[in-house]
Amino acid sequence: MKKLLKTLSASLFFFPIGAYADPIAVGDLVIEGTIARATVPGQKVGGGYMTITNNGSETERLVGAMASFSGKAEIHQMKMENEVMKMSALPEGLEIPAGETVTLKPGGYHVMFMKLGEPLKAGEERNATLVFEKAGKVNVTFNVMSIEDTMKMNDDKMDHSSHGAAKKEGE
Ligand SMILES: [Cu+2]
């Protein structure tokens, strides 16, 4: 785990060795850790996760996504409602405030890949396109991870929003 954190922290500057795709910088945006959760045969939906940092001075929004393996993709949120976890689409997209990092992870915001044509298998790389309000279309690669590995994103230590802190922890 420590090694993985170090790799993540360093991945902006070095070729990543771990299972994560290269960070992608587009204008003021940096998109990192794009992973998708593996699905089982017959499962029609899958989740995509990442961190998005907005280094600009204006609010950005992730408004949609497209992928050849998914008939339809939406930006979703999970939240507690009357003690029940509920999932809903974000019709206006996910806000990425200026100067902030937003994490999409299991149990929270996610890209919902629907109408899957075939299962997403751990170890695969799947190309998709994210659509931002200002930056437009951005091509990214989702590394498919096992359900267990994907859930590790919920570990606080995997919070990519504070790279400095994560690096210190790993040292
Ligand atoms: Cu969803």
C-alpha cells in the first residue's frame, strides 16, 4: 500500500509503475487515477472513478461521458436519504470548483457506465471520453480493477485530494 501511494504521488512526474493510468492534464484540469470497477457477466452497469483537480480560476463541470463499451453513461452521486443509500444522476453535472480537487469513488460520485455490452474484466484498459463544460471532450483510459481493489479507494489513505499528505505518510 505504501508503495502504491508513493507511486501515485510521484505519478505526475514519473512514469507510473502501478495499475493507474497516466495523469492527464488538459488546460487547467488534471485527471488522475481513472479506474473502473470490474463487472460480472450479465451486469449491465459499472462504475468509473478518478480524481479531478481544477487549477484554474473558474468553476468547471464534468457533464457527461461516452464509451464504446457502454450504451449510455451518466454522472451519478450516491447519498444517504432516510438511512438508505440512494443513487441519482447529476443533471447539471459534477462541479469542480476552482482550485479544488474532486474525487469520484465508490459510495460517492461516479461515472455510471450503463448498457454494458460485455463485462469489464480486471486488468483491462478501457478507453472513454469525459465531457467537461469548458474543457470539452477529454479522452481517458480507465484501468479496470477488481471489486476489492476498487473498494480500497474508500480507504482514507487513498484520498488522492491531498498528495502532499499522502506522500509524507508513505515515507
Ligand atoms: Cu450510478
